[in-house]
Amino acid sequence: MRYTFLLLLLGAAVTVRGQSPVDFANLREDVRVLSQRVGELSLRVEQLEREIAQLRTQADGGGRSYATLAQLNEAVAEMNRVLKAAVSASRTETLETVSRRMEQMAQQTDAAIQALAKGGAARAVTPPTFSPEFPKEGISYTVQKGDTVALIAKRTGARAADIINANKLADPSVIFVGQVLFIPGGK
């Protein structure tokens, strides 16, 4: 609006100095075009100001999301600390249990060695002998957890001595889960 007024004054001054009415009309048209352009620019400035305000609002909202993300990161870090502490405690407990059991086994081994040294030094160890006298017909049996030769014999209807002889078990108390045994005369 200020520019329009200034241009009108300029146009009047030019007319006063001897310009023709055509020149004045041309100036008036130029002022009108310039006024229209200034109006368009004013609208564009208002539009840009609204867009800036929206962007600021969005940026402020993004800051809250960032704070939430920071809180989430802190919670994850806290969970990691708790998990590491639990793993460490579990590891310590497991190591203590293993240590106790190893100590017990060491004591048992020492006692067994001492017993052998006392009673077994004078006598010679004789290898076991196996009798070929057992039924040649039978079944295969896979040792399960908790099985003993006596229990397997009872389940299959075979004699424990036949199972020991057929499988040449030097120590019948030592059989392993998953071991396949021939059960002579077993059902």
C-alpha cells in the first residue's frame, strides 16, 4: 500500500512536468501491476510464516519423541545391567557347585586309592573271566537312564550272569545310557 501511494505521487509529479496522459495511464497500469505483485508477495510471506509455525510445532513434538527414545535406551541399558548381574551370579553359583563336587570326588578318589594301597598291594589283580555258556539267541537292548544289569535282566526275563558273559562286562555296575547290550534268551 505504501508503494502504491509513492508510485501515484511519482506519476502525478511526472504528469505535472509535462507528461502526456498516455504516459500517466502507463504509469498507473505499472503501479496497479506492482500493487498486485506486492499483494501476491504478502500472501506468500503469510503462507511461509504459517509453514514455519507448523515446522516449529513438529520440531517441538520431535523433541518429546527423542526424550522417549532416550528413556527407552536407558531402560534397555538397565535391563542389560540386570541381565549381566544375573548371569554373573549364576556363573558364580555354578562354579561353586562344580568346585564342591570336584572336592568331593577328589576325597573319594583319595580314599579309594588309600584303600587299594592298604588292601590291594599284596594281592594281584586278576582279569575277569567270562563263560561262553549262555544262550546264543536273544535280543538287543539299549540302556536307559536308571538301568542296571539286574533291572534289565528282570525286565527281559534273562539271567544277569548271561548278560554279563555275553557282553563281557568287566564291571557290571558300569553301563552307560545309550549302550546297546545283547540280552541272551531275552524277550
